[in-house]
Amino acid sequence: MSDLIREAPIGQLLRFVTKNKVLRYPEEIPGFQLPEIYNTMLNAADSEKFGPSRSDSEQGEKNLKNEESFPDLRQHVTTRSDKSGDIEAPAVLTRTRTRESTKPYTEERLEVEAELQVERTKSTPIAPQKTSDGSILVDWYTTDDAANPQNWSNGKRAFVSMIICAYTFAVYCGSAIYTSSEGGVIKQFGVSPTDASLPLSLYVLAYGMGPLIFAPLSEIPIVGRSPVYAVTMFIFVILSIPTALVKNFAGLLVLRFLQGFFGSPCLANGGATMQDMYSLLKLPYALTVWVSAAYCGPALGPLFSGFAVMAKGWRWSLWEILWIAGPVFVLMFLLVPETSTPNILLRRAKRLRALTGDNRLRSQSEIDQKNIKPMRVLVSAFIKPIEITVKDPAIAFVNLYTALVYGIYYSFFEVFPLVYPVYYGFTLGTVGVLFTCILVACGLGVLAYTGYLYFYLVPDIMARGLRAQEHRLVPALIGSFLPPVGLFIFAWTARPDLPWIASVIGIVVYGGSCFVILQCIFVYVPLSYPQYAASLFAGNDFFRSAMACGSILFARPLFINLGVDKGVSLLAGLSIMGIVGMFVLYYQGASLRARSKFAMS
């Protein structure tokens, strides 16, 4: 527990205030012994620079002993035996190999993880590398180094994941929880229904814009993920107070936009945190749970606020955001540790320099960030996603299709009040309860996708390795037929002479199939373009949120002017294009990547 608190924002703050006198790292505790291989490399480097020393014969004997233990200081060679007792070829464990395990969705990472999974069962020293300028790159000390998030216990990783999922749920829930208040806002400020939906649409737009800044910011080694989470979530919680008290409509719009913007790191960095902790084969399960939190958040918002707004007034839903987000922030501040490997090793290198007084001990991230210019990072974060979308047809389709799915999803918050209170006499509270059908849809989607992972995909990878990226789209090929089906069911059964459950079945079909499709797409993209994964996800977030923002504004006029049946049928017709696009992507994806300058060779 002390390690968890030490790495959390509260621990880092206490260390800063006390000048590192509390919650010390092992390197700061008296009596800490620098791993022998580091001493050997430092002494060897000194010998190369100053020649052999005659002042300490015992040190010479020690170095000789170390050379026998570590015949090649740049590579630590271990051997493994199979069940028959035969010795296999030596497995070389170097810093280059361990660093591969942080790369997303590559064959190299899969191979390294398979090797390291065996090595982590024993404590094997990892030899650091020496650069051309004489620097010694600080790495994990051993294969089972407790500081490495990949080596954390299952309980610790699950606990951190749970908090990240709660954080994601709170922010996403904060979007649609406002929908129950639209009627009160119309009466309070005398605005039109379309204007009253702006606080929702601006919130959604803002949390699509935030990742363009916060995603690259968290990748800067000296910053890391935890400070971004803590600072932005604190601002999000504080903004929730004036948002619930605001006295004018313009102020409500501004505050809701800022809320969405500062809540967005959950969307920008949550998946990256999961990747920091989980191996390639376990990561899809973790991402499924995390995406479920994001998927269900907006659906449960109206349930939380519906009855409360009826009893306490329209501001109550905005206070509920504070009550949900406040405890989550406290947990994050107290117990969410840093998971970024470059940041963890950078701070370790600083501690080792303080311990030894030797400036040759450096982390790879310190060398890398010398070339990082913040302004260039920000400019690239805005330009690169748009450039790839415009120039690469595969990514253009992915962004447009996911934007359409997301836009239709948010249009439900405008069509439900036009159907169920009017046709079936539902109250504001019972309409909120009706949104739990999305929760059912998500549960069915999770069962289908995790079943596919457990029974087919993971065994297939273990047996054959990573296949072509398009292989991950197989469930989406089947699932792409169901969103139009679900929408057509809703469109033509949402009528007074049919029971309300018939139209709800259509929403469940739509929601569950879209969940599976999005999961497949979110894995396909980084497999094809791993070096641009952060930019692609940030760009996809922006396109999805921009479409959702627009759909919230045009959905109500669309359904009023065309009617619910024809309006939803129009959206169903647009979804049919996704079927064609998905099959084209599956069969032509390889040739599209071959012509793209962004794809990994």
C-alpha cells in the first residue's frame, strides 16, 4: 500500500513538501546497494577513461569476479531448460528487448512478452546499455522489478483499472446526466429546446478536443500520466460547483464546455494506462471493461437525474456530477500511481545520480525529451490526425463510421423524449430508467466480444502468432449488419399501437452490435499504424465527439420534421454504408496500407 501511495499524486506532493524525507524509494534508503552490474559498468567505463587503478587491488579482484559473472556487459545471457532437461539456446535479455514490451500491438512485442513472461518467474538481472557518448541507460533492475507496472500483482492492476474506469464513467455520465434538466433550463432562461441542448453538445465537443492536447502531454516523459489526471480532474470537480450555481445561460454554456474539456483525459489516456499495465494478450480484456464504462456512462446519466430533477429542480443533475466526480477524484489523488515507463525510469535515473554522484546514469526518456519541443508536439497533435484522415482512406472510413455510430447514439437522448412520454405516457424519471437498455446492450456486447477473445482470438494468437490486421475485423463483419436492423426495428415499432418493449429491443440490438464493431476497430487501427496510434485515437475522439455534438443539435429538428419513423430510418440507411465499408476494409485493407505512407512497413 505504501508503494501505491508513494507513486500517487498525494505521495509525490508529500515528497516534494518534505524534500523527499517521507515515502522514500529504495535508492533513497541508507544501505541501498546499487545493482552489481551497474557498478561493473561504471568501473569499466572509468578504467577505459583513466586506465587501470593501482590503488585498490581488492576492487580489481571484484571487477574480475564481476566479469566472470557478466562476460558481456551489454547483454545478460540466461539459459532455460525444457522438461526433458536439455538446455535451450541462450535467451538474450537486454534493454532493447525489455523496451519492446511497451510498444503497442506488434509482433515484436508479442515475442518479447512471451519471453519475459517466463523470465518474470525468476529474478534475473537486466543489463543496461551504454550509449556512444558514454551514458549508461537506467532500466528495470531485474525481470521481476516491482516498479515495472507489467510486474504488478493482478490485484493491484485490477484496483488501478477500477479507479480509471470509475473516472471514465463519471466524466461520461456527466454529459447525458444534464438531459433531464433541459425542460427546466427552457423555463429558467427562456431559450428554445435546441438552445437548451447546447450544454450537452458543447460538453461532448469539448471532451473530444481535450485529447488533442492531453494525449501528447501525457507522453512527455517528465510529465507522465498521473499529474495530468490529478490536475484536470481537480479542475473538473471545482468547475462542477459554479456550473450548478450559474445564473445565466451564457455562463452555463461556458462552464459546461470547460467541464468537458478538463474531463477528457479519461478518454485521452485511460487506454494508455491500461496498455502500461497489461500484456498484449490481456490488454483487450482490460480495454473492454474500460470502454464499457465509457459506453454506459451516458446511458445511466438520465437514470441518475430523472427522478431527482422532477423532485428537486433542474440544477440537481449538475450537483450530482459533483457528488459522483468528487469521491472519484479523492481516490485518484490518493491511490492512482504513475504507470508511464519513461516517467518511472526517468525519476529512477535522477535518484541514482543523486546516490552515486555519477551523471552518466541516465534514462532513455531523458535523452529522447531533449529533442522534444512542446510547441512542435502541440502543433503535431492537431495537424497529424487531420493529415492522416485526409490522406489515408482506411482511416477516413474508420473515423467517419465511428463518428456516425457515436452521433446516432447521442441522438437517442433527443428521440426518447419524443417517443415514450408522448406515445406511452412515461414520466421524466421513467424515461431515464428506459436508458438502462443501453446497459443491457453493452453487457451483451461484452459477452460476445470477450467470448470471441477467450475461445478464438487468444488461442489463435498463441498457436499462430499475430496474423494480418484485418483478421481482427471478423466480428465486425457480422456485427455491421445489425445496427441498421436495430434502427429499423426502433423506427417502425415506436408507435402507440405497439408495446414499448418492441422499440427497446431495437435499441438493444443497435447498442450491442455497435459495441462489438467499435472494439474491433479500436484494435485494428493501432495494429496497422502503431507509430501514430496516439494521434489516431485523438483524431478519432475528436471526429466522434464533433459528430455527436452536431447530432444532439440536429436530431430533434430531424425527428420533428420527418417524424420519428422516417428520421430514424434515414439514420438506419446511412448505417448500411458501414456494411459496405467494413467489407471493403477487410478485403482491401492490406492494399490500402501498402499505398499509405503512414502504415508500418
